[in-house]
Amino acid sequence: MIPLEHRYAQIEKAITYIDENFRAHPSVDEIAQNVGMSKYHFIRVFKEYAGVTPKQFLHCVTLNYAKEHIKESRSILESSLDIGLSSSSRLHELFVNLIGVTPREWRERGRGVLVTYGFGQTPFGEALIGFTDKGICYLGLMSDNKLEILGRFYELWGEAILEYDEKAAQKYLGYIFDRGEEGSPWNLGTNSQVNAWKALINLSRHLEDRVEGLIPCCGIISRSGAMSGHRWRIERGAALSFG
């Protein structure tokens, strides 16, 4: 039996490795080798402790950087190449799969996009959800400041065609957080699973003990900064490539 502390250390090492090397798009084999585990055992353990697969985690880190980069870059293609993607179509796929909008729609704060939003209840308290016809574009679980969550939503999607629909919001939240036969805290599907996971990671700063029951390494992920794109502080005119 491998000590729990050693397992945590292995997953923390993997999280750090992904966070520091995401632009090289390391394979799961490479990450597993770096922490001294076999590929399939690593995938199982990483998901058990981190809440998502290594590939999903890599995509989330890449997306967070991309969201900041495209605000200042001259073109979507420039952002794609800087992030290490071979074409703008791959960046497009990443955005649509994870936040339900294209890179251009994200940069333009949802201009012309219909975003349905509303408040509803989850097993973790009240939440604000926003979604397009492609998937969830915003999910914020309440800690103690409802206006702050709503303000952040308007900041991100203020140019969108916003339609408030509390009934639709509750239905969507019910689908996401309905526990399945395997006891998962959310229904599978890349967009809903990843957004629910990110919302729980953010909530863990306030309710870490409760969230740790589902995501044992939530504290490590939160403290790593891997889910915060703002740390890159990308500025126009600065060297957009590094390291």
C-alpha cells in the first residue's frame, strides 16, 4: 500500500509538470513517466485525486492561458501558434468544447451570441449558470457574495444577448449535479464536467473540507494557480512567447 502522502506528492508533481509545460502539450505517457507511474494507473489515480483526467486538466490550463492571450494578440492564429497548437481550428475546438463559444466570441464578450442564464440550487448551494447552444459558458457556485458572482458574469458576457430563464437554469444545474450510479458529483460530458469541476475548485477556497471529499487535491490545484489565467498578465507589445 502506497502511503497517502506519497500519492498526494505524485499528483502534485504531475499538476506542477502540466502547469509548467502545457505549451508543449505533453502526452499522458510523458507526464506519467515524470511521476514514476504507468500510464493507465496514473490516469486512474490522477482522476481520483484531481477530479478530472490528466488530458482534461491540460486542456483547462491551456484554455486559461488562451483566454488571456487572445485579448491582446493580433489574431486567433497568433494565439494558436503561441500556445503550441498547429492551427486556429484546434483552438476553436478547445473553446467550444470547454466554454461553449468560439475564441472570437470570447474575445468580444459574447457579442451576438444568445446566452441563457439564471440562478438555481445545487448540492453545494446556490449557483449562477450561463449557457449557449453549444454548452456552459459560465458556472459560479456561491460562497457569500451573490452580486460579485453576477458582476463577474456581466463582465465576461456583457455584449451577449442575455436571456434570464431561472427554470431552464435550474433544469441544467439539476442535470449536471445529478449523482449517477457511480456516485459522480456531476454528469459526464466534457463541457458540463469540466465547468462543474472548475466551479468546485473555486468554491474550495471557502469550503475546502467539503470539496476535498470529492476532489482530494482541490487545495493543491487551487494554490498552484493553474486555474487562474490572470497570473500571466499578458500585455500587448511584450514578448508573447516565453520559456
